[in-house]
Amino acid sequence: MQTEIQTITDDSVALAKAVLESGGVVAIPTETVYGLGANAFDDKAVQMVFAVKGRPNDNPLIAHVHADYDLRAIVAYEPEYAKKLRRAFCPGPLTLVYPSNGAVSRHVSCGLSTVAVRMPSHAGAQKLLRAVDFPVVAPSANVSRHVSPTSAKHVYDDFAGKIPLILDGGECEGGIESTVCDVTGDVPVVLRAGLITREQIAEICGSCLLRDELQKGEKAKSPGMLYKHYSPRCQTKLFLDGEEEKAKAYAKESAQKRVWFLCENDVADGLEKDGYSVLRLGATDKEMAKTLYQKLREAEGIADLLIAIEPKEKTGVMVGVLNRLRKACNSQDVIH
Ligand code: TXA
Ligand code: MG
């Protein structure tokens, strides 16, 4: 199969619509990361997304809808506080997990009684979602466990020959996936941290819980929590902030390898002065979110060993950035 990359125009959107309507899979841009889209009402199309990605069949998908989509078509009930969240943050990088009314394919939620819904703010995504006017499931458009894609090229690198079309909407502004927030209970619960922070949600709803990482000694609720995620195809090693000396010693032990560091700009300045090769994450939380996956993919081409150092800031948007960085380096032992 030939994989075309097309910028977003009336023609390419019409082509994407035709592919989705005929049960096919199309990669689409969003403001967070690129997604692998399929019609959420179509059993076979949804199953194809799992197959193309190599995704474990116990990890549910998000249904993406346009800003004026009537959620009652797929959602059984929306609590008042969820309406407030939607008004405050949608369209945008927030996914809300509702009780499902059973309308989407049963494969979307892997047997759960809920459905995750997101309204992406990316203009190209909105244009396509309006054109089709049905919910589109879209997991991140990476081969399962690989680094999530923030450009059309990243998608091409993972799926050339496997999907017919990639809609190119430029580089993703957000850079990490949406915040996933369960709104089926009395209070919102963040299941995956992202660009909309727990604090922002609590400000609207009065409170907000966070359940996105395993606590020390806790057993995984879903097997997905144990998988390696977001991982570059090179060896990785993660150090805590303040452990630069330890990290440098580790680099010296690995001198026969092509070693690169990944860290925030402050720390990069010092390492570069000492002659080390460094991939810079940036200086602010938003910048680090935007660059993280880009740099992890860049590392694959140039490094045998990527030594990452955790950024100092651990709150707000950085909760999501750190969660991805730790999983990418598969270092559950550093959760603290
Ligand atoms: O930003 C994003 O959300 C991107 C872009 C493409 O929109 N999509 C994305 O999809 O990250 P994916 O499939 O890579 O991640 C979906 C996350 C998973 O952690 C999954 O477990 C969770 O959402 N999820 C989906 N449906 C759920 C449900 N019914 N209950 C709980 N978690 C759910
Ligand atoms: Mg993903």
C-alpha cells in the first residue's frame, strides 16, 4: 500500500472522509499528538486500528468529535460538573470518560461500560470531524509502545505502507497526549496527566483526584500500566534531578557507546560545557511538553544510550511530562 502525506485542504479532507466512511484508517493531526483515526461506529474499522498499531486489546480508545457534536448520541449521562469542564476546556487537550450509551463499537472501550470523548482544538481535526459527523477513534499514531508522533513524518516512519493517508497539519503544539479525566463518579479523577492540569480541573469542580501512576507497592489495575510506553529505540537510563554527577559517571562507564543526554536547558548548559552531547528539552513546562517526543525520536537516530535527567519542576503540566519521560525510560522504580 502506498502511504500519501497530504496537507489539509478541502480535497484531502474529502479523501480522508471517503477512507473513513469505507471502513479505513487515516492518520490525523491534533493539537496534542497525531492520531490513527477510524469510524467509532464501525466494528471492523476499530479492530483494524488495534491491528495496525499492535495495540493490546485491553487498552480502550478515545472517540474524537467536533465541537458541536451532540454527545447524547454516544454518552448515557453527563454530570453537571463535567458540563462545566467541557465549557471551560473543550475543544482542547482534555478527554472526558463518561458512562456509555452503548452506541459506539464495543471494541472502542474494550468491554468497559464507559466511553472516552475528546474534542480536539486543531483546526484540521475539527474540519475532518465536521465533514464526517461521526465520532472518530484515534489512539496516538505510533506503533504500540513506541514514542508518540508529533509530526506527519513521525507517523510515516511508523506506518509507511500500512495506512493509505496521513493528513499533515504541521507540528503538534501541545506535544503530549490529552489529560484523561473520569467523570463517571461524584468528583473528577485524572487517569492520565496532560496539558490541562489537575489544579485547573479542581478550580472548576472544587476538587480533583489523580490516579495516573502506580503508588509504591500497588498492583496494576490494568495490564497496560505495566507496559513499556513512549519508548525510543535505544537504550535509556533515567536519573533524578540533582544527580548530574552520577549521570556523568554513568556516561563515562559507557564511553564505547554513542551517549546523549536529555535534560532541561539549565542542566544542558553545564553538560555541554563539559563536552557532553545533549538534546535540550527546553526551559518552560510547555516547551518541555512540546519537545519531549520530538527529542526521544531524534535520539533514536543518533544515540546508543540516552541518559535522561528529570527536570526540577514536578507540578502542573510537568506531572504529565514526567509521567511520559519515566515510562519512556521504563523506570517505574523512580516513581516517588
Ligand atoms: O491526545 C490524545 O488523547 C491523543 C490524540 C490523538 O487525541 N490520543 C491518545 O490516544 O493519546 P491513546 O489511545 O494513545 O490513549 C488513550 C488513553 C489510554 O490511556 C486509555 O487507557 C485511556 O485513554 N482510555 C480510553 N478510553 C477509556 C475509558 N473508557 N476508561 C478509562 N480510560 C480510557
Ligand atoms: Mg498512545
